[in-house]
Amino acid sequence: MTLALSPSRPEQPVHRRKAGVAAAAALLSFAIVGSAFARPAPDGFADLVVKVKPAVVNISTTQKAEGPTVSRGIPQMPDLPEDSPFREFLERFFNNRGLPGAPGGSAPERKINALGSGFIIDPAGYVVTNNHVIEKATDIKVTLTDGTELKATLVGRDAKTDLALVKVEPSKPLPYLTWGDSDKAREGDWILAVGNPFGLGGSVTAGIISARGRDLASGPYDDYMQIDAPINRGNSGGPTFNMDGQVIGVNTAIFSPTGGSVGIGFAVPSNLAKSIVEDLRKTGRVERGWLGVQIQPVTPEIADSLGLKEPKGALVAGLTDDSPAGKAGIRQGDVIVGFNGSKIGELRDLTRAVAVVAKGTKVPVEVIRNGKSQTLPVTIAGMPREGELVAAAPADRNKEQTAKSGAETGLEQLGLRLAPASAETRAKFGLKDDVKGAVVVGVKPDAPAADRGINVGDVIVGVGQERVNSVNEVVAKVKRASDSKQKAVLLLIDRKGNERYIPVPLSQT
């Protein structure tokens, strides 16, 4: 490879050289002082690799394909007359290969093989990997760095964090790794990734932590570390190391428009992974705390409509029956801004905070209700096996419609026509008998309510943080919000039994 060198600068006069030397000395002094606060870049990673690589394993799995499928390009047995001279030959050809379409022929059972990575955390043979590596596997095989192959059994898995724990039975104690403190890892710190990319076997890459707290919308507990160490398909489940050889992350996903590494990878932080793995080891499942609320984000418009200083917190859109939150006095419309001493800025702050609290623990929960802050003691329960911890209320944006109904009231400021929840409107829109409020019977195109997805058949059951029982209450509360110069009014919409808050801009006249 040819290197292009920049031309040398002409010799400088003596006095300029002296000035340059002084400036350089000043810069050197600054650099030396600065280096006292930062860990120097390593000269190499060889010693670290020797230390950690023996405990990193390759994982291969086999699973049955769901239903036989005829591969494209494989011919079916042609329909020939009984006396055709080719029939016997073709029957023998198709039957010997188990191909479909021939008498007695059937498609062979297909199996899918997958490759991934993992690492040993106990000399007795406990191995951490990703859930998606072993999900639906009928056979799991762990290959050590010395080539030893061991059959593994599933101990437990957690789809919400994409972690799994498997167990092998070694003939002797295995090398193992220790967890590090991912909370101490900083953006810019050096890291090392080891795994099984593309099934090539143990491979090592190096890089830095690019970012913290990434949300990939893959689950309610997303809190990924972003790393730029090249990781590819097959690296899933492998460890991310700090420079002390401790595991500070579990490589889980990559961002790639091509399928290969573009320098954007994601790892589950060790402090989250460690607690999940401990639960899996003890019971085979993860025991999470449960608050029993449905929440949605506090947007700037919602914050303005509720008189909040900033758009932070989690808006309670609904409560599960007999939930810990309901028993403690938390209400629909409350904004949760603090939990167990921690501030709640967004939804995932609450989901993660609740998840790590043990069942039966009483914690303080701070809510904003009608502009005032109050703290309620809540006794956290264990999350039901079939339930969700804190799930955002579903957003169902249907096409706009119009309809006619008697006793209508216009709410021109929002572009709505409203009618009481009468026997007529209940029958017309299939509403439950216990629904109270104002039924939307008309939506003006291009009006604020239409832009926000409010549809004919929706029922306004609340305005702001208060429930409403009639059209007049809705009109009065919207007028009060407008008179107070709010930019938006917060409507609680019941849509086929699901309730969700929708902020609607107020057009000021």
C-alpha cells in the first residue's frame, strides 16, 4: 500500500521555534494533567484475550420447522396414465427421495440450525446467552474453545430482556467469567467483544461504548449499551468486557442495513443481566414487581393541558382490577413523577423501576393530581404470569367517519358533534350499558379532533383529570380550558372498552 506523505514545512526562524516550543510545553503540561483523570488507551488486548476467551463458548441449536414445505424448484410427481412406460421409473425416483406427489411419498422433516454465542458464569457449567439464540430449540450444543462439545439443557429464559441460561455437565470445572458494574461504564470507555460471528468460532473485536440507555422498542425494559466494536450475526449472546476482563454487557442486537456490522451494536447491561440470570438460575423464571397500571407518555400538549411545568412522568390511562396501584389510591389521570425515591421522566423509567422491586415491598409513589403533588405508599405485588407490568395503553387510530344522531351538541372549537350516551346511541355504536359521557357522532374533517384520530363512536368519558357523565360537562370543561388559555385540552376517550388520553389542540379565537 502506498502512503501519501504531506510535504515538510520550511524551517522557522529561531524566535518562532522558541515560541512554538513554549506552546508545546504548555500543551504537554495540560495533557499530562488531563491524563491523571482518564484511563490511557491500551497498547494491545492480547493479555486480556488470553484471560477471558476460554470462558466464551459457541452455541448451536436445532429446531424443527413448522410444517413440511416443498422447496421452490422441486418438481411434483407428474400425473401419468397407468400404462405409461415412464410411470414405474418416476415413482421409484420420487419415492426414493421422499418427494411429495408420488404414491407413498412425503416431504422430509426439515430442521433449522442456528448459531450463536454464550459465556460461562460458573465452573459447574452455567452458560448465559440470548433468548433468541435458543428459542424453540429441540437440541442445544455448547462448544468450548478447545473443541469439546457438550449437550446443554435449558434452565430458563426471559423474552422481555432476550436473556437465557443453559446448563452443561462438564467432566471437570470450567473456566468462568465474573460480572462487572455496568453503571460505572462510561461513554468512550474501551470494551472488548468476543463471540462466534457467522459461525467462524471465537473471534475478538475491540471498540468503545458509544452511548448508554438506548431504547430499541424491543420490550418494556430496554436499556441497551451501544458499542462500536464490530459484532455480526452469531455474536448474539456473547460478552462485552471492560479492560479488567469483567462482563459488562451481553451482545444482543446490531443495526445494519446490510446484515453485517456497520459499527452500531447493542448489549444488555450487566447490572440488568445479572439480576435476570440469578432469577433464572433459582426458579427458571423472572419474578418482577407489578404496579397494575396502564400508562402513556406525557407529551408537551398533555403537560400543558394538565398545567405541568415540563412534559415528564407517566400518565395513568387505566388501572387493572384489584391492582396494587388502585388499592393505594392511585387514580386514572394521575401523572406518576416519582417512584421509590427516583424521578420518573418517561415510561421506561417506571417500567424498569417497578420491575426490580420485590413482591410485598412498600414503596412511595409520587403523583401529580389536579396540579398538586402527593405521595402514596404502594405495596408492590408479583407480576401475574399472563399479565403485563406496565403496558402503554393501545393507540387505535381508525379512519374518520360521520353519522347522524338526535339531540346533538356542536363543539366547534374541536370540530366535534356530541350526543348523550342514550339507549339510541348505545345501540347505534355498540356501547356498553355502563359507559357514561358524551358520544362522538360527528367529526369535522381537518379539525383538531380529526387530526388526533378521534372517531365517530368514541365516547368522551373524561376531560383533564376528571370524569364526565354528560355532554354539558364536556362542553363546560372544554370552555374552561379555553378560557384559561390552555393550548390543548386532554380528553379521555373510551373506544370499544379501551380508554386512552388524547390531547386536542384548542383553537384560540
